[in-house]
Amino acid sequence: MNGRSLEPAELDAIATARFTAIVHAPYLATVLAAMTFVRQPGLDTLAVDTRLRVYVDPAVVGRWTTVELAGVLLHEALHVIRGHHHRQTTSGFSASLYNVASDLEINDDLFRAG
């Protein structure tokens, strides 16, 4: 195992959360199933890139519940589905401001969906 691979317990937690997310939002199953996970200590969250690599801080995996982790996986999937990466790079807005705006845009939908 290299320094960027998740440990078995972290992989189990991610797998359980991914299954929970798929049950809750089966229309996102293809995106959720295509995600690969990269260990990223110190991130204090999860983040996704355009190639569906999800960067995972192992500290949050141990701290968050399965439902919370599933919600974050859905959140990251929606960034990709909605083209936020591409739109941010072509918008001319600052990356941090665009990220806050896109997070808010996703979170209100997730809260409404339960």
C-alpha cells in the first residue's frame, strides 16, 4: 500500500457510505460507482476532481457518520454532474468564491432532498 491508498477500515467506511448514497439517490449510481479514492491527510473534508478522483482526509472518515459521509459523496458527485470544475475555470471568478457559491447551490438541493 502506498501513502496515498486508503486503509482497509477507511475503504470499508467509504464503501458503506457509497452504498448508502446509491440507495438514497440511485440516479447518481453511475457517478458514485466510478469514483476512486485517494488518501489526502490534512484536507479536513473530501474533494473531487474532473476525473472522479475523490481526495479523502482519513480523519473525517473516522469522525463522520455513514449518513454524513454519504451526503458528502453525493455533494461531490453533484459538483461533477453540474460541471462546476469547467464552469469555474471559464467564469473568471476567484476559485474560492466560486467554490462557496457552487457548494451553496448543491447543499440547498441536498437539504430539500433529505
